[in-house]
Amino acid sequence: MSIIDRIIILTRLPPPFIPNFTGASMKAKIIITPKKAVLDPQGKTVQNALAHMGYTGVTGVHIGKYIEIDLAPGTDKAAAEKAINDAAHKLLSNPVIEDYKLEIE
């Protein structure tokens, strides 16, 4: 994801959570994966390619997205988690077919 993509995503968050890229002290990490019940054609293609290349023992591959958001120093962790969780649900993932996991460190 380019810096422009990150800025576009971050401009949709409430103003207190637009990061200071020069000295961010916290980082939000979002991992988005397809739900288990949803067909993952990309994952199946990679699984088949691995089998054809001789990699045995692979029983499943799931292709997802990984997003990092830098948070400004002094940002309240609980408020940031609530806001980014809301953004992940409304914008960053499709809750009908995807699950996401949010971690702030």
C-alpha cells in the first residue's frame, strides 16, 4: 500500500487519529481474511500452485490484507481502538465475506 493510499484511508478517520508520520508512537495493525464459509479463489489458486511446485502437506491457503496505521503520539489507546475498529468494520473490510483482527501496539 502506497503512502497516498494510507493517507486517503487515514483522512476518513476522525481528526484526532490522523497520524504524525515523523514520530508515531503507536501502530494499529489490521489483518483481514476471508470468512471460512466463503470461497477463496486466490487462496485455492496459490494452494494448487504450491502443490504443482512440489510443496506437500499444504491443506489450505487463505489470501487476505494487512494494513498498518500509524497513530500520533499521545493518542488515547482505547479511543483509537474504538475508532479504528469502526473504520475496519465500515471501510477497510467487507463484514459480509471477511473477518478482521485489530491489534494496537
